[in-house]
Amino acid sequence: MRKERQRSPAPDELPSFERPDERSAYSDSKKEKPQDTPRHLSNGSVSGRVNGLSVRGRVNGLVNGFINGRINGLRNGRINGLINGFTNGRVNGLRNGRINGLVNGLTNGRINGLKNDKRNRYDGLVNGLEHKTGLVNGNSFINGFRMPGARRRMPISKRNSSLRLAIVLAMVAIVTITPFLLIFSMPESTIKIDGYFFDWERAGYFQEMKATAASDVDIREYSTVVGQDIIYGYISTDDNMFSRDNGEPSALYGFFDMDNNPSTGYIIDGIGAEKMVEIIGWNGTLKSATVSDFLVGFDRMDFSGFAYRGPIDAIPADNKIEFSFRMSGTHNPTTLFMSKDVQGQEDASQYTVRFGEPALRVTAELVIPDVILVDSRERVMDLEFESARGNFTIAGLTFEKLGTASQYRISVFDAFPVMGYSNGATLTFEPALQIKEGYGKKLSICVEIDGGEISSSFGLSLNATGIGTTSGPVTVDEIQVSNRVAYVSEVPHSVVIDGAFADWRYGYIMTDNANDVRLADGSLINDPSIDITGYGMYLDQKDVAIYLSVADRICNGTSIPKSITIPVPTQGLPNPVGQDLIGADIAGAVLDTDLDPSTGASFSDTLGADYLVFISGKKGRIIQSELYAWDSSQGNATWRFVERVRSAVDSKRMEFAFNFSDLSMGDLDVAAVSFFMTDWKSATDFSDGILPLAKWQIGTYSRAFGGILINEVMNDKGSLDWIELYNTGTGPITLTGWVIYDGATVIYAFGAITIAPGEFFVVYNLGILKNGDLRLADAGGLLIDSVTVKESSSPKSYSRIGSPPYSTWRTVVATPGTVNAGQVPIPEFSDILIPLVGMIGMFTFMRTQRRKVKDG
């Protein structure tokens, strides 16, 4: 049966709201149309076409699909055709952010119109252009807007370059800041040992800027974090650690004071360490990371008291390393970090630290003069406080008193204002002293000593336990600028072993060449702690006193030691490589009492050591001080203990003494004495010269203290006063620039005056105070001699008497310009010095020749 074709209604037959716009119809009429397609199709024209023009499968005609299988669009996967998107995957618009495509807006932010809410245009291009009606389902007209077959280009507004730049910058900022926001949003105790160190930014760390060691062991940053049962540590160095490619190892250490009690555990730089972390590597590789415990019962200076407990987690990356180890119980330990290379070069963190607490560093400079005048205020110490990662509150200071003086008063000054006084070693701040981070504080400590303490000694020392604070851990670095201990009012007239060295003007001291420390293979190294700069002796009727000085920090040793040897056979010495001595420096003297190198212990290829003075020390503390005799009587030669030796040190000097009677020497015998220093690396320095020792040489080693002394004083009531000087030296001495003080006042300045050996010079017309504190100083300000003389109406003078070193003063008949009554004149030195110098030269020549042979 033939199906009747259905006629489409004419436009004028349509209802008014369905009629096409005239302008659209006019523009369509100019375009060529397919001849077989009716002008206005509704729901399809061809048999078999369902709701469309083409073959079966086209649904809803030109509006909703052109090709069989295309659903609601031009291409597979396009939804809602030309109305809602052109490209596969674009949803609701031509570009990201365009809503509802050409229908509801051309540009971002335009909704339902060409421009936002202007001229009341709404419903976009579909219902815009002020045309609300149009053709539906016919000839590609939709609501009055013909949809052409080709893709229609719509004008797009220019982008705002400033906005675009702002967006780019905002994205960069977000990408940059987000990791830090994530880091700082984590708890401080959240640390992972993974080789990435961003988490330490949140925890925070201490920083140091000054180079103090080789770059691969120069510690620059460090920190600790305490978890519930884990301690985390972080260290960075100035350059890549473990970077030496010649197989030379270096190591990093963490010492942990678990109970925060410096009186327990291994003694190291003011803390008592119960645990130690040791991390070793070389050739750019971490080789081992371990933790050890310090065993109860070991000497607290014995490094061998640490016992291995097991490996720990540790990961290095370039110049940084992080590690962790488990602990039992809850602790927030005080931690000191150290590093060391194979040559023994060390570095230590400037601060001791605790997790979550600030740290304080105190530099104490000892500025004590040779002599402290009684009843006058003398500055003895300068303190500088520096706080890191927080502020500190200090309630007071407690000093360690040195020397024999007992009646003194301490005062502390902040510039000019006096902050407090104390009649003892403890000083309290009221109100408490505030140290702010980034703002250092400087104080001066002064002392006043009572008049009854004349010829006594006095000094102050400060350590971390003396800083009264609960704010956090404290580190104290003590620096000796002048003396550690001074004499009160006047210097004793003989050498006293007390840590004050002004009395060594009465001894005989020689200068030693610098930078001549040698290793066992003969190579030179720089080691100022054992580089001898001076050596000497002092003799009296009873004692032999010996003096040694070094370039820096005598008895320093090391807190992280290796094995140690001394340059003489060790048979019989108590544990020279064991307990108490590990890490110690050793100083001493050998005495060849029979001048026979074939007897006694061989020493330095020159002497046969019959006696040995053995002094060991570590970190400024003397551990062992003893005299030994070489004993070969039983066929098994060994050292035999003789006696304890009195000894004392300051930062760079050492003095020790023993009884002359302990040496098996006759009255006319002469011994050769040589001096040495050695350290835990077996590096050694020998004195350049050898000093002779004999009982008849007492006058030689007890007369010289610069050559000039105050020999006689007239302090007469009602008349002008005078002072006599005496040159006890071996050559002429020029006094240009020298001065005489009475208290703090200069009463005489010397011009170009020279005093010959054994001659006198009298300074007349002086006005000495009633209680004159007279001091003679050279042109460099060094104190040469001092004496206190009270005013008297007697015509007699206050004079030195007796034999050298003229240590006795008496009131005798005045003899200006000549030897005092009861005073033995200085002997003709040529009678003694010529043979002594010859002996010294002989031994020095022998040693030099043997060294040349050894060096090849």
C-alpha cells in the first residue's frame, strides 16, 4: 500500500510562537539547499528515517545526530551535540570553564548571555539577540538561529595578561610553600631516618659559622629530637663527610648525658656521658654506626669504659647525616657532638643541647695580673654570655676558688653599674640576669683581697655547674689571657708549686724552637699542645723544680683517644696505655745522673735515663705525677716508683718539683736533664737543649728572674725616699721605658739607663706612701719585682739579705749603691756558667748529630 506523503505546514499556517525569524529565513534563502530535502522537515522526510533526514539510527534528526550510531552529538562520545560541546571530553563548553558551551556563554564567567547581565540579555545565543521564538525541528533552525553544517567560530575576548601572571605566580607560590606547610604542620618529634632532612627544619637545629677544623669534620649544624622511646640526632659539616678517597677514616660522635648529671658518666667538656654514638666512614661511604654505654665502675676519664651495645640507624647524604637509637625509659639528655679525623684533628659543637630547650654559651676570659694588690679592686675575669634558640634566666654564679687566699670579696659589673657583691665564691643576681637570644651580655668580675693575705695566691675559675639556671644546658669555654692564679701583694722569693708562675723569675728558663713536633716516623706535625716553647729549672737546698710551657693548652689530651706510647721503655710504669691514661698527654723529664748513655733506659739516642719524671694529664687536669728510677739490679730492668711529684698547670704552663735527696748523686756529681712532651698519637717534642744539674749549682738556678730586682728601699717619715735596683743577671740591662708604681700611681719612669751585671742604680727623691705597694714593670708592662714597705722614722732601710735568691728582707743600716749589710754578693758567673754552657753544648751537639743520622 502506498503511503501518502504528508505535507508540512506553511510558515503562515504555524502558530505565531513557532514562526521563524525573518532575518534567519532571509539568510537561509540565499544558501544552496539539497534538492531532495524539504525546506522545513519535521521528524524526518524519507521513508525509514525516524525523526531525521538520514538512515535508520538517526534520532531526532539534524538536531541530535547526523551519522548512524552517533548519539546526541557529532562524534562518538560527544554528549548533547553542538549545543553542549565540540570536542570529545569537553563537557558543557568549548574550553575548560565554559558553562553550557555556545548556548550559555562564549567566555569564562559569562552566564546566559554575551555579557554578564548587560542590556537584560539572558538565555545566551539560544534565547538571545532579543529573539525568543524560532523554528524547531526543521531545516537546522533552533529557536530562530540557524545551525550551519560547518563549525561556527565565535569571537573570544582577549585574555588579561596581568591576571594570567598573577595566577602563574600564585601556583608557583603554592607549589613552593606547600612542602614547608606540610613540614611545619607535623609535630616536632616526627622524624624519619630516610636521608631527607626537611623534617629537621621543623625540629630546628643549632648553627655555627666559624671554621674550626678541616671542612669534612667541621661541624656546622646539629640537633636532637626525643620521641617516646627513641633519640634522633642530626649533624652537618662544612663539606661532604667521609669524603677522603685515600682510605683515611673520619668519625662523628654524639655523647649523651642521659641523667643530665655531670657528676656521673664519662667526663667530656662539662657533661657526664652515659651513652656514645660513633659513626665512621671513608671513601664516601658510611662504614659503621653504633651506640655504646659507659660502664659503672670505670674511671670517669677512661674512654675504654664505653661498651658496645649494637648498631643504629644512620643515613648520610653529602654533608648531612641523621641517626636514631632506642632508649629505655624517658629521657631528654644533654648532648655534645664531636668529630675527628685520622690525623687526630677534632671539632666539637659550641653548644651542648637538649631537645626543645635553648642553650647558653659562656666565654670566661681570665685576665688576672701577676700580682693582686691588697685592699684594692682588681679585674680578674671577663664573661660573655650568648643564648641560642631561646632566652635564658641566670639566678647567680658560683666560682671555683684557686690559690691559698681565703679573705676576699667578689663584685660583678655590667659596664659601670655594680650588679652585686659577695664575700664568698657564690654571687646572686637580684633581679635575675636575663640573656636574650641574639643579644649577648658582657660582665666583668673584680676581686678585693684583705691585707692579711700578703704573699698568698688567688684565682677564680668557672664551669657549667656554676651557672645558676634552669633554662637549658650551659657550655663554658675558659680562655687564659694572662694568669690563672696570681700572688697577693708580692711574689714569693722562691719557686712554689701552686699554679702561679710569677715566681719563676727566680728560676732559669730557656726558649725552645717552635713547630718541631715529630711523629714516630720522624715527620713533622703541628701539635701546639705538646710543642715546647720554654723549659727550665730552679734549685734550692731541698728541691728540684722544673718548668715547661707549650704553644697552647698543656695537658690537653683528647676525649676520643687512640693508643699512647712514651719515648722511654714502659716496663714498670703503672698502666701507661691503660686506665686513666687513654687519651692523655704526657710531659716529663729524664735525668742521666752518671752521664753514661750505655746505662739506664735509652732516651732520644743521647742519654741513658736513670730517673724519669712522669706527668700525665687530660683536658687541663693532671692525672698522674710521679718520679721513677730505672732499676736493672734484678736482671729484669724496670722502672721503680720513688715518690709522688708536686705539680700544677695553667692553660699553657706546667711546674713540678721533687726532693733533691731522692737522686743518687754526690755533692760534686753532675746530671744531664732533658725534657719531653708526647701525646696519644705518639708525637713527641724534645727540648732543644740539655740542662746540667748538680747540688753545687744551686746559685745558678736560683738567682735570675730578669736580672733586675728591688734590692733596698728607704721609706723615711719626714724626708724624701729612695729605691735601689740590683742587676743580678749575666749581662747589662737597659731600663728604657721601665716604670715604678706605688699602688696604681707611677712614681718614676726610666729613661735610657743601663745597669751592668752586679751593679746598682738608686732612684732618689721619691714620695712613697705610708704603706707603699712598690712594683717594678718593664716597657711591656711585665711585672719584674714587687715589695710592700711601711713608712718608718728609723734611719735604716728595708733590704734584702742572705744568699741568692735573697728571699729574706730585714731592716738594716742603709747602704745605697752597694751590697746590703748581711747580703752575699752575686758570684762571678763565669766560674760556673762556662762549664755549664760547655756541657749543654756537648749534649746538644750529640743530639743534633744523632737526629741528622736518623733523618738520613
